Amino acid sequence: MSKGRAEAAAGGDRAVAPGILLRYLQEQNRPYSAQDVFGNLQREHGLGKAAVVKALEQLAQQGKIKEKMYGKQKIYFADQDQFDMVSDADLQALDAKIVALTAKVQSLQQSCRHMEAELKELTSAMTTPEMQKEIQELKKECAGYIERLKNIKAATNHVTPEEKEQVYRERQKYCKEWRKRKRMATELSDAILEGYPKSKKQFFEEVGIETDEDYNVKLPDP
């Protein structure tokens, strides 16, 4: 931007800034620093910071707004004399209105949370086509189980209770014998190792002994 245009823009800011700032402070009716006013209005009105500071000082000198020092910072706010006096009854009414509006806001926020939770649940749920496809797959799976059960029931080679009991007895017999022979082999090898000059592993390798552990075999519990 050329120097002439910049000066023209600054002059325009200084011309319109007092009216904008006076209206803003009266509408908000709360204290602001020059930086606060600049930050709040810069995007909407495009006022420069220098123009804001100058306009606030001008309005304060004219008595249209009030100016106070807050530490090292100046604070500006609307002249309270221009506003009507508020009675205690009016203040109580405003307090009651604030309480009612606060409760309404909380209720709306709670409703929003419930609706968000419901929306999330609906979004994560299966769609109608997906459910229809799932039902068809389950029906197909059930039909396979029914057919399998039908074949099992129709088979003629079922194991009788007596045959089942015989298998259990034989298993116990063989496991008992397995346990007995393992104990005997362990006792025999331990006796030999007492006078053997090498390790147990070397002895087994030389003799060719293979253990249950070599094949990850575990003796069943009694």
C-alpha cells in the first residue's frame, strides 16, 4: 500500500472509530483495555490499534466514557450515569432470570449429550442391508449344523456306554504301566549315573535313550 493510501485509511479509522467504540462500550457495559477493544473489533471493523487508542482517549476526554488506571493499564467503560437506576426488585428479577436460563442451558446441554450418545450408537450399529446379510449367513451356518447333527444321529457306529467305560479302563491301565516303567527307568539311570564320569545328557546320547520331554510328551494325570 502506498503512503498516501495508508494515510487515507488511518484518517478513515480516526473518523469512524469514536462512534463504533462508544456504541460497543455502551452495548457491552463492561470494562475493557484498549488491547481488548482492538482485538474484539479489529476483524469486524478493521480498525487499527493506534486509531482505537486515540478514539478511546478522545471519548474519555469528552466525558462520554470513563477511564481508570488498573495497575499500569488503562481501563475504559461506559458512563454509568446514562443508565437508569436498577432497583433491588429488578436485580432480584434479573438474578431469577439468570438462574432460570442457567438451568435451561444445563438441561439443553444434557439433552445434547444424550443425543450425541444416541447418534454415536446409531452410527456404530449395522445398517439394514448389513443385518440382512448377517441373518442370511447365520441361517446358512445353522443349516450346516442341522445337517451335521442329522448325520450324527443317523450313524450306526455309536459308542455304547460299556465300550466307553472299557476305553477309560484301558487308558488308566496303560497310564499306570507307563508311570511304573518311567519310574523304573529313572531309578536305573540314576544308579548308573552315580559312577558315570560324564553328564546325564551325555549318557543318554551315548546310550540312545529318548525321554518324554524330548518329544514334549506329558504323562496324563492319574
